[in-house]
Amino acid sequence: MNRLRNLTLCADDFGQSKDISEGILDLIACRRLTATSVLTEGPFWPDGAQRLKDLQDRADVGLHLNLTHAFPNTSGSRPLIHWLMTTQTGHVPRERIKERFVRQIDLFVRHFRRLPDFIDGHQHVHQFPVIRDVLLNEIQNRFSTEESFWVRNTQPPQNSSLPDALKCKTLVWLGGKNLRTKLMEADIRTNQGFLGVYGFNALTVENYRKLMRQWLKAATNKSLLMCHPANKPVQNDAIGKQRPIEFEYLKSDLLKTD
């Protein structure tokens, strides 16, 4: 579809596992999501690419740039704290970042047979200093003719009261505001408000619904609301138990009424 909607509801982490990917495919098929971002180094990406391509008229499909999740047969991933520290001091290997970006975009194109509709970052690493500069340079090299292409920023809607406000402010401090400014200066489309931030501790569907109501109330035109659903609990995943709770809410009729 290649365009930011009035509200984009985006599921992250397609490709990370079968249960995450199957859940996202189910939600797109029943028109509960309008976007998903893909971990192209993930084990489910090659097989899931065609199934996702069959649904591309219902949702934007983007690249979830990954520098933190260590998949088999990949190298260069480091814990989030590593990138937080090295990017703030400028000690980041630019060429290595570029290589990871190029590899992941090539994997996207190889299996999806076109460029992604947008780019964001796993654990928001794409907005960190230095990394965002490498990313913007590669975007200008490869996406210069893609007028509808967009990039996620993590600055929340203005004058809004949101859950987990400290975490929202931390994301802005880590680069959300600066990335948004750079995107606007480069005339690259971006969302006008970021929602969906919480501690992944809403242990019931009703608790998650309360959060969703606050996000929807705060949403403005062209806001983006991220989510992380899976149709089953995901093993060896920090938010694996929370994912099916999000899925249950999104699949239910509650989303329609909220």
C-alpha cells in the first residue's frame, strides 16, 4: 500500500519465529493490522515471505533493522546496552553497520522481490546516533525514487498523557526527536506520533485493552502504534508470554469497539 494511514497499527518481529509470524499473518488476513516489519535474518522469513506477499494489499511490509538479536548463522549482533554505550560515545564501526543493513535489505528483496515499504529498528536501534546517519545515507542511495517510502520515529504525539511516560521520554532522548528532524530535513516520510510503549507487563487481555484505549485516545493523524503479537507463547523471548495476550486482544471484537 505504501502510505501512512490516519493510524498505522504495526506488528513487529515477523520472521523471528513461526508462532510470531503465523499470528501476524492471521491478523493481517482478518484486517486487524495495517503494517508489519520483518526480521529478515529470522528463521521464518524465507518461508513466510510468499505468504506475506499474498497479503501485501492489506498491509505495509517493512524492514525491522536488527543489530541486537543473535540469530543462527549471523554475526555482529550485540546486546542493546552495547549500542546504547557505543553510539553515545561515537565508537561505532560504521562499515559494519552498513554491511548489516545491506545484508538485511538484500534478504528482504531476495525473498519479497521488491524494496520494503518502510524501515524501523528492532529495539529502536535505527534512531541511535551514528546508526541513524548510516541508515539515512543508505536510504538516500537505495530509496531515492520511492516517494511513498517511510521511516519510523519514536516521538510520541504532542500534549498526550501516555502509559509508561518515562520509557517514552527515554526513547525520545535516545534519538527519536533527532531522527524525526533529520527525516523531515531529508524530505523522507515519517509517522506523526509513536504509540504502543509499555513494560510488556499487561498480564491479561483486559489490562492490555486499558493500555490500548489510552493509546487510541492519544493518537493523532498519521500516528503509528506498534504491537508484538504471537498466536502462542514464544520460548526464549523476553516478551514471549505477553505476545499471545496482545494477539488475543487484536483478534477479538474488542479492537473494533475500542
